[in-house]
Amino acid sequence: MNGLGLRQANSWLHTWSGLLLGWLLYAIFVTGALSFFRDEISFWMQPDQHASVAHAEAPQRAMDAMQAMAPDASLWTITLPGPRNPTTQVRWFEQGERRSKFGGQSAVLDGTTAQALPVRESRGGDFLYRFHFELYGMPRLVARWIVGIATMMMLAAIISGVIMHKKIFVDFFTFRPRKGQRSWMDAHNALAVLALPFHLMITYSGLLLLMFMLMPWGVDSAYQGDRQAFFSERGNRKAAGEHMPGIERTPAAPTAIAPLVRQAQARWPGGIEQITVTDPGTSQAVIELRERGAGSLLDRGRSERLLLDGATGAPLESPAAVKPDAFSAIYNVFSSLHLLRFADTWLRWLFFIGGILGSAMIATGMILWVVKRLPQRRKQGSHLGHRLVESLNVASIAGLPVAIGAYFWANRLLPVSMQARADSEILVFFLAWTACLLHACLRPHASAWREQLGALALLLALLPAYDLLQGAGAMAAALTHGSWVAAAMDLTLLAFSAMAVAGACFMKPGKATRAATQPSASAKRIEGVAP
Amino acid sequence: MSWTSLLLAFCGLALLALSMEKHREQVFGDRPTMAPPLALTCAGWLLLGLAAMPPISHHGASIGLAVWTGELSIAAITVVLLHTYAPRWIPIVLATAAAAVAALALMPF
């Protein structure tokens, strides 16, 4: 009896916390899954750069270009072409300018020719990434609290879901289609159970990442409020080449970078990610090479660095690698699993699919809430609350992807010279989402599903077609040089378009009424099976 | 390397499913099968363990285990979809996957 009570209590918690926070959690999961490809999406949203291809001589050519563009700068940072972005991104700071992460001046260079490429004003994948944990248009702290509470409820929903699941091992590989409510239940269970390690890990690590923001008191009391000191001590990172004022700048010819790069590449299998030059073109110049990626989660993918004399190329004393303590190691494992900074393409795809499975799990759960209550609604007539849940389900599950598709289209169609262009792209995103909400409220339930999924399929399928018409830079880079970043995104859009078509066909007219009559029949079957 | 591990995970999970009465019926119907369920279970778990080896040896334990669990999820979803929509194809798919694992293992790098 006690066990039954526990199971029922869990069921109640699972149902209602899932319903209340489901829409928000769905948005967090979808934007989070896309954030695994944040850099790739940002690159894809710069169509004028798609033809760029990485070249072995990129470091030397970028150094030469910097010498021409910013000879008097105090600092250059050169991010070399890599598997996630085939362009060279450069940033430089004038003498005496404060060196912040996004300050100074920046440019994007072609990965082969090192010619400056046009940059269109866009937030790119960063908008989706920020939305994932800070939503939009509200104070950062409030938004993070909301996301933090939703994450806690997600963890509770996962655990209560496992407890209330009656036949977790017997039904492990079971999916029974075309049986109304039973099928939704099977789909929800399979999506949850089969990717359970991923769901648990991603939710728990997300909570851990937000923990330092939500509950900073321990850190604050130990570090007297200087949280920056805590993080820099934990990360053991110091800004490259702290500026020393009052030293005379003596011009000196820079050393050739190519031999230094070869030397570093022989040492690091992943190659070099970034070159930083302090006081370039002087005798005090220092070149810092940073390794791309790293081998273990325990040190949060921290990469090795090499310091070299900028005039002679002679090695200087390099910062020693620090072994993390046990607490840092655990925090590092979970936070880097969540942020995935270290990952190769294979793991990035695995996690992306995990995120999509999680989104689908939440979506099927919310649809299940509606389907389960349909027979009752049919008997007792319509109910405002039920109608509201139906509409919000369509507007979030189908509407959010439509809004993201509209955001991508805005990136292509808004004039490049437009004022506040990046904000306008985001405005289009929210306008499209609002339109989906209104549409879902005004149209019958099944039609709303079908029309929004149909619109999604069209939006996504036509994007690659539009790019081809505008000049096939992405395809050319992929087919002639094997540089697949932008082309892979186009193919992914087509795949999701196909899924939207499948969803729209599934919701074809007549199906809704058939599905509605079935739950009672399948409910009898369930009663027949389970004593 | 990555594909070897994913295919091994698929073979392991497919064998585990076949060790269950109701899924064996889906795949073979009334035809008797020679392999006893216990042997299928053992072979299935063995393959799942083997599937963890390539990513661990390539990435180290921490990233390797993350890769392994991700691959398990995708393999499991594939097994479920096959059982639902093409149960009779499972022996052929299983044999092809096993052959592919052998081919990948013998391929010179």
C-alpha cells in the first residue's frame, strides 16, 4: 500500500510539474541542443564567408595581414581556421586600450587568402545559446533563477518518472504504434529511458553550472565578494602578456611564424587554435601559441600554451600545467560535459541527438497530458484549460522551431546595411513565435498542428535552396575542399524539414478523431493486461 | 573507430532484446531458435562492454564513457524502431552490422 501511495504521489508530481514547466523546458532543451552547434550556426549565418577554406599557410598569411592592418597595435589575437569555422578571426587592441574579451577591433579573414571577408551584423548561434539559460529581454539574474528552478523541476520530473514507470525493463525496447494514448505513452517512455544517462547528466550538470550563480554565498564569504578572484584562481588563468607600461617600444622585425607553428603542431595532435602576439613589431614582442582542445574532462579541456620570443622565435618559459584537485575535477567533468568545449564532431553529434531526444521526450509528455484527458473532454464538453494546454502545446512544440526557421530567414533576407540588424533578426524570431501562438489559438487543434508543421517543413527546406540560388559557396567549399561546416548545416535543415513533413502527415485529418476514439479501447486493454 | 563502437552497441542491444520472450516472438514468430536466452543475454552484455573499449582507448576514460553512453542511446532507439516497423529484418541487419564490425577491425589504418 505504501508503495502504491509513493507511486501515485510521484505520478502527481510528475504530471503537474511537467505540465507547468514543460513549455519552458522544451524551449530550454531545443535551444540547448542547437547550442552544441553554436559556432557552426554562427558561421552558417555569415553566408558571405561560406566559400572560405582552411589552408596550411593560414598562420603566416594572417600574421602578414595583421602587420598590414594593425602594425601599431598593442596586442593581436588570431584564431586560426578549425573544424568548426574555416575562417581566420582576428582581433587587435590599440596602445593603452583595455583588453577585454569582446573589445578592440575585429575582422574575419578568408582561411586561404587572408583577405578580409564581409561580416553581417547578426547574433548568430549566440542568441540561441543565451536564450538557453538567460531567455531574452529580462534581467539576467531573474532569467537564470527561472531557468534554475525549471532545471530543478526537470531533475525531479526525471527521478519521479523513473519511480512511477511500472515496467522499465520489460518495456525497455517496446513501442506500439497506432494505439492512441498507449503509443504516446510508449514513445514518452522510450525517449526517456533509452537516453536516461544523457538526460540525467545534462540536467544535473546544468544545475551545477547555475549553482554558482544561484547560491554564491559560500564562494562570496570565502573570497569576500570577489567572485572573479575565485574563478580565476580555480581556472588558474591569467590574461596573456599583462601589459607593462613605461617600456620603450623598439621596432624589430618579426620572426617567421611558419616554423614555430610546425614545431607546435608536431607536439600537439589537435593543432593550434590561437596565436596571441603582445607588442607586435617590437623587440619585446611575445608570441603565445595555444593548443586546440585537450584530452580529458578532468581539467575542463584546458589546453597547453607555448610562449615564444616574437623577434627571435626562441622559446620562453611556458606556464606550467596545474593538476586539478578532486572537487575541481568533479566540477570540471560535469561542466565540460555540459558546455562540450572539448568535443570532436562525433561527440557533438551524439549530444545534439541526445538534446533532440530530450526535447521530443518533453513534447510527447505534454501531448500525452492532452490525449489522456480527451475522452473525458468528449463526454463533458470543451474546457478552457484543456483548450489552453492544446494551444500552448502547438505554439511551443511546433511554434518554436517555426520561429527559429524565421530567424534564419531573417538572417538571409534583411538588408545587410540595415540599422540594428541583429536586433531585427531577433524581433522576427519573436514575431513569428507570437504569430504561431495566435494561429494555434484560432485554428482547430489538428489543423493547427498540420499547418504549423507544414510551414516549418517549407521554411527549412527552402533555406538551402535559397542559398544555392544566391551562389553555392557552401557547396563548392564542401565538394572541392571537403570543408563541410556550412553544407552540413544545410543538410541538417533538410533532414529536419523531412521530420516536419512526417509530423504533418501523421496529423492528417481524420486521424485526430480516430485517435480520440481509441484511448478508451486501449485503456481497456491496459486494464486487461495489468491486474 | 566511432562506427565500430556504435555498431557493437547496436549488436549488443539487439541481442539483449532477442533474449526477451516477447521480442523474440516479434522477430522469429513461432519458429524455434537455437540460442538459449541466457547465452543471448551474456553475449549482449559482452558486446556492450566491448563497445566501450574503442572510445575509451581513443579519448581516455572521461570523454570515452560520455561517448559510449551517447552511442548506447542511439543504438537503443534504432533497436526499438526496427522492432516496431521491421522486426523480420533484424537478423539481416544484425548480421550486416556484425560483418561491418569485423571489416572495420581488419581494415588497415
